Amino acid sequence: MKNYAVIMAGGVGTRFWPKGTIKLPKQFIKIADEHRTLLQQAYRRLEGVFSDTKIFVVTNVIYKNEVRKQLPNIPDENIICEPIGRNTAPCIGLACLFINQFESKANVLVVAADHLISDEKEFHRVIKSGLKFVSDNGGIVTLGIHPTKPETGYGYIQYDSDKVSEVETDRKGESFVEKVYKVKTFAEKPNQDVARAFLESGDFLWNSGMFIFRTDTMMEEIKNFLPELHESLGTLNKHLMSKDFMKVLEKEYSKLKSISIDYGVMEKARDVYIIRSHFGWNDVGAWDEVYNIKEKDSNGNVNQGRTVTINTKNCLIINDLKMAAVVGVEDLLIINTENGLLVCKRGEAQSVKEVVDYLRRKGLDQYL
């Protein structure tokens, strides 16, 4: 009964232009599923473990109505609104503040709104193991993903295979002992050679950005390593139930530095652990990943919308507008929406961010 979940849904990612925009970023659009947005998928997979009243969403205030629209079952008080984005450390601290109203020393799972998980049963088993571990032992647990390639777009976590704890859990109706390893170090996104060395070492995992902890543990670590944030959270706690809360929140957030929970807390805390996880995780970081996860036709194309393809191979085509034709090309990402048209070589999708930066510099905000 002390288990809660937090979905971080305030990002304004720029790599899914022109379909994802500042007004409606990727967590609110249908990318991998034609029926559900990424936020709706994240919420639905948590319902198998948490009740509606135990799931919180932290988002930017400008997206509150969109969250309410997409998640009609969530209580209004469970939508936590940030006035401005300040990265994941303030986001998680604010969520702990709200959850502490209902349960002190609550066990909390934090996930991102814009990730995909294919094996939900295994995901549920792993998070239940992590929740039980932190309930019994304290500390912070992160979920590490076994790397399948020398990926340069992810952070990595090195774990100590000699320092292992165990927690008993249930898998397919049978008792199962989950191993929980002590974290050695966090590594930022590496270059290709370093990523290859990480993969060959066998003791590095991808950093999924999912965390499990007790609220009292996280607040203590924020106090230790982010004293300014802790002071602001203390001020906010005094006004939590007052009509002036949003005004105080704006004032406190304006003073805070933007900092991730990884850099601010995880890399410095002593009792950080990791569970090696195999549940088909994908952070869907750019259009290239959408092509990779989608079912292809006999020519290797992913084709959504009214588009005729002739002599076209290995392309991702998403056409939201009138009939189009794509002829004699290969290995392209073609995204056509009312907001704009993107034609990009596969493998170059991370550079879409530069398009958004250009439009912003030129004052072309109507396309953002």
C-alpha cells in the first residue's frame, strides 16, 4: 500500500519535429502505437501495479489540460505542474513533497513518459523487486538495461558483481531471487570506441532513467547534495495546501538551477544499486528508433498515411496530409505534417534538433 509511481512528462524534446513540437512534444503524440500516445502507454503499463490514486504525473503547467485530456482517470490533484522545466532533480523532489502528504516513507518508482517497454510482465516483476528492496533496505535502485550494441546516445552505469544483495520475488507463479548489485560509477554518453569498450567489459548497463526509492531516502540525499533545492522544497512544503502555492512555486523554481537527478544525486550518493533488466526497453530518442521498432513491408519501408511508394526501400514515411508519392529513394526519414516537412537520411535523425534550434533563432516560432 505504500507504493507510488511518478511519470515525468514535462519534457519539450526537439528531435521529433515536425510531428512533435513545443506545444505538443513527443510524450503526447502517437509515435509507436496508432491508438495510444507514449504518455498513455506509460500510464497503462503502471496500472498493472499501482492504482489510479497512486500514480502521479509531473508536467509543465502548459501541458496540464493535455494530461487531463489523455488520462481522464487520474485524479486532478495527482497532476503536479512545474512553472518552468528545471530537469529531473527538482521534478523528483517536488513529486516526493506531494506524495509525503499521503504517505511518509513511501516507496516510489519514477519513470519517463516517453519510453517504450515490450515485456510488461517482466517489467512489473522487476519493479516489484525494486520496491520491496528499498522498503526493506533503503538506498536508491536504478534499472539498468543490458546493452545490445555500442550505443553512443545513452548513459551507462558500471556495477560491482562482487557486491550483490538479494530480494525474493515472484516470477510466473514461482519464487525467484532477484539480484541487486551495488553501483560503481555512472558514465556520460560515450564515443563509439568507449561504448565498445563498455560493451566488451560486461559490467556496464544502459542507464534507463528509471529509479526506485523511499521518499525519506531521496529527500535526505537531496539535503546532502543539493542543499539549495532542499531549502526550496522546505519552503514549498509550508505552502503546499495554500491558495498561494503556485505563486510560491514560481518564485522558488526561478531560483533553482537546472540539474538532473543523475548528476545531482545518483553520482554522489553511497547507497545506489542496480537491477539488471530485460524487459524490452527503448527510449525512442529520435525518428531512427521509430523506424527500427516498426513493422516493415517487403521493401523495408514503414509507411503511414496516404503515400504511394515506387522503387523505394528502407524508408520511414509518415504522411498526415494529402496524397503523396515517394519514388526511387532509399534510407530516408520522411515526416510530413501540417507543421512542416522533414526529409532526413536515416542515421542522421539526432541532427533534427539543429533544425529546431535554427527555427528558434530565426523567430519562426509558429513552426515550433
